[in-house]
Amino acid sequence: MKFQFTMGLVLSLFAAQVSAVDISGWASFEAIGFVHQGQDPDQRNNSVSFALQPEFFVELEGGKNSFLFVPFYRFDGNDKARTHADIRELKWTFIGDDEWELHVGVGKVFWGVTESLHLVDIINQTDLVENPDGEEKLGQPMINLALVKEWGTIDLFLMSGFRERTFPGKTGRFRSIPFVDTDHAIFEAKNKQAHVDWAVRYSHAFGDWDVGLYHFSGTSREPLLAPVINRNLEVVLVPIYNLIDQTSIDVQSTKGAWLLKLEAITRSGQGERFFASVSGVEYTFNGVFSTQADVGIIMEYLYDDRGNKAATPFEDDLFVGMRVAFNDTQDTDLLAGMIIDLSRHSRTFSVEANHRINDNLQASLQGQIFENTRKDVVLDALRDDDNVRLDLKYYY
Amino acid sequence: MYKLITVTALLSVFIGNAWAETDAEKGKAIAIESDRRDTGFVDFTVQMTMELINRKGVKSDRVMRQKIIEREGGDKSIVVFDFPRNVKGTALLTHSHIDDDDQWLFLPKVGRVKRISSSNKSGSFVGSEFAYEDMSSQEVEKYTDYLLLKTEPCGDLMCNVIQRRPVDEDNSGYSKQILWVDVDEYRVQTIQFFDFKKAHLKTLTFSGYQQYAGQFWRADKLAMVNHVTGKSTNLIMKDYQFKVGLKEVEFRKKSLARVR
């Protein structure tokens, strides 16, 4: 009786404060077809997979406090490593009276301006099993205090609970040869995942110029991979997570239909200090051929001064891409691109198209081709992974 | 909302002596007076539903929320999409200026805030018959060559019919616009849009005007018909709230990432 009364009181107090409750999310069916057999006989061919990502959002006191929870789960029939769950976001946000906000919990933060590679984006780990393009991220536990001033925004981050990168398993595709054994990762930090990482970022828009600068100190999101022999006497790669210091800048200038972009980093802690950058332009033609469609042309140059020793295949590469937004009622769009390695001569082609079938259902079709990868160790592992991917997402 | 009280006072005198003006001066004076009457709203929020109707009459809806804060040198606004679900949470921040606006788009899927080019004034807003320039804040200075054409009945009201031409000829989709503005309250009743071949491209009709905060008139429905394609878009406005105490800090790039 007393309990019921208390509960009732708590609930009604809560209800009085709640200004919005929102439940939404999506469920997806995905099929990937491969043109060739995997390079490694352990790799399976066509795959079918399901994923879910609900979203719960509660707003209190007209938005002063809010709470967000976004869990994620994928089941994959072919690769155990790809069947995985994650908390994409689980955070409480407090908006201060004037010029500050505080985010506590598991969050998602994106930094950067370029399209071909997100070089400066560092807060969240890549959920690589989701897609080899690296666009999907794992949730990162953090405390983020933002000071939003007239002269710019200062973001302070304290992070612990390091997330290891996900890698496709032995039977999966889009993986290194040999595969990455994530059970034996090596950490430079003595307290491993419990190490506290920090970052400070300043960002502001000066007229046409959007500028961001940051320093990050902590465990590298991008591991180096080293071959070892595991207990089953197989040669596998293990991820090595070094402690790094990375300073970075991202700039975009928006001049009419032209966008000029630059991302650059300098990192120490993984061998010698190195420098890497992505720079380029994007130009948009509006209403081409007297239709409603917009066509954007993107060109970007990717550089890494480690050259052939770089952990990524993008050390001297040119990206040329085209984005078409049809501006129709189904929001149809198409992104086609090609990355050419200027010194190693490999070529990667990719196409992605999205189309809304009805109010709830969205289809996307993706394709990738890897060509002439011989001289590029990282890409050569993907040479037989030319694929077509269909993803049907039901939004509610 | 660029203006000085003294200028307005001076113009009121001019309006009082309308006989002394040319039709060009009269046309501009009407635009200025219409703008003056809508100054001082401070801020407002509104729920919007866009009904996109194709030639066959098939409808598709967009649901969004908008909040606007009034600022010297150009208002600031945020539009957040609620429907269709796959674009839910997508938000567009606009800092308007007389020349190019500053615009940022928040993409919730990747948590990315992206500065976008605002030169695409003639482009379709989310696939509708409204162009970006139709949706943006209508400053007097964005147009030129004002001309009072005539005064004639418009429905139950009397309207001044004025013509105007976009200043930004390179990026606008229109050679000219003709507006029917009622003589009593200076509310825009109809706009006809003409393309560069001087053909009548679109007509926008405002209906269901209501007065808010004892001063500001807003239409409940904006119906845009494209005469070339046969497609149309209805923009239905609900739940206008004026002077809700929005803060400028809510209209910064950082804040965009948490607008839901």
C-alpha cells in the first residue's frame, strides 16, 4: 500500500517533469553477395544478416535534462564475430543556463569535413564488422563538457572504458589475411581499457570558414597489427593499441557552390611521429539537365608520410566521386566513387544508392570492386571481396 | 529585419503622401510596411506538415518543427524533421543574411554536422514544390525593382498588386514575382513566380490567417502549385507559439547536434 503510494507519487512527479518521450528506431535485413570465392578457404560466401537499433529518448523540464538510450544488435549467419551487440548511446545531457552543456554516458561524436576518409574523427571506435567503409562506430563512455561561447566552442572530453575495434572473424569477409584475433589484443597502457583518455577541441565558424582544432591523448583507436602464432598453431594478427598523442585540424571553406576541405593530423606514439592529411574540393551543380537533381563532384587527395609503412592503404591516393541527389519524393540518392593509389596503382570502386520505398521502408544498394591490389598489402586481402550489398531498413 | 525607427517614421510620412510617389516607390513602401508590421516577434515555434502531391494526386507527407529567433542582420532558424522516420532527427540550421545564408545540416545517423552550400536557392526543399528561397526569411533587401502594378479585389479583401525581382539573379530560380498584399493588414495573399522565360511557373496561395501575440499574422496553409509539372505542395502550419524565450545559444552549430 505504502509502496504503491510512493511509486504513484514518484511517477506523477516524474510525469510532471517529462516534456517529451519518444520511442523510435529501425530493424534491418541485409544480404551480401560476393562475386568470387574468398581468398582464404575458411571464408564463406553470400551472407544474410539481421539488425535492430531501437531508440529511447526522454526529455525533462523542456529540454534542460534529457536521456537517450540506443542499443544495437546484429545477427550474422556466416561470421560469429559479426554477430554482436553494442550500446551506441546511453547518455544523460544537461543544458546549463547559458553557455555550457554536459553529456555523461556512452556517446557518439563526429569530427571532420571530408568524404573519402574521416581522418580526424577519433572519439569513437570503428565498428569494422558492420561495413569495411568504417562509417559505423561503437559507443564510447565519456564525460563531455562543452562551453558554447560567442568566440567558439570548447569541448572537453574525459574517456575511459576503451572500445576495441571489431574485426571480421575467420569465416567472415572483408578481412585481413590472416584474420585478426581480437581475444589477444595488446595494450600499451598498464590498466588497458581502464586508461583515461582526454581530448580538448576548439571549433568555430568564422564567416565562410568552419574550423576545428584538437589535441587527443590516450589509447589509439587505430591499432597496429602484428602476426603471432596462436594456441591452435595458426598464424593470426593481433591488434596493438599504443598510447598516442594526436593534434589535428579540420577546415572547410564554403564559397558559393564550392566547398574547400582539409583534414590533417600529426600523431606520435606508434613508432615515429607522422603526418597525414585529406584535402580536396566539392562542387555542386543544381538542377542539372532541367531536372530537380543536384550533382556534386568531389575530389580529394589522401596523404600519409609513413608511405608504404602506413597502417592504412591511403598514403598517396586520389579520390574522385560523384553524388547525385534526385530531390524526388522518395529521397533517392547515389554516391559513386573511386580511390586510385597513385604510387601502388590499386583501384577501389564503390557505389551506394538509397531510395525510400514507402513511409517506413528504405532500401540501400552498395557495391565495391577492388582492382590491381598486388602492391598494396592491406587492400590485397580484399581482392576477392567484390560485392553487392542490399540493405532493407524498416523505420518506426 | 534591417531597419531603423526613424526610416520607418519617414516612410510612414511618404505613405501618407502616396500621391507624391512613383509606382516603384509605392511598391517598395508596401514591402517595407509589410516587413515593419512583422518586426518585433522576438521568436516563435511552429509545427509544419508538408503534403507533396504528384500529378496523379498521390500524396506523401513530411513532418517537421521550426523555431526562429529574430536578429538584427538576419533571423536564425532551425528545422527538425520528424517524418518520414528515416530522416527523423535531421536538422537544418540557417543564419540568414541579405546575401548568402549560412547553413548547417545535422545528420543523426553519423552524428555529423555538415556546413552546406546555400547558393542552391532555386533547388527543391526536400523534394517539394517549395524552393529553398521560398522557405527562407523574406528580407526586403533580398529583392529589387519593386513596382506597384494595381489595386484590385482579392477574394473578400482589397489587395495591392506589387512586382519584385530577386537581387541574386545568378542563383535565384525566378525572373520576377507578383504579390497580392491586402491593403488592411499588409498580409501576402498570393505570390506568382515567373521563370527566366517569363513563363508563369508557380502560384503560392496563403489562407487561414490568424493573429498571434496581438500583432503578427500567420497563415495556416500555404498552397504551392507548379503549373509546369502539375505537382503541388501544401504547407500546413500548426501550434504557433510566439515569444517563448528562445536563446541565441540554441542556434549555434554545437547545439544543432542535440536538437531532437
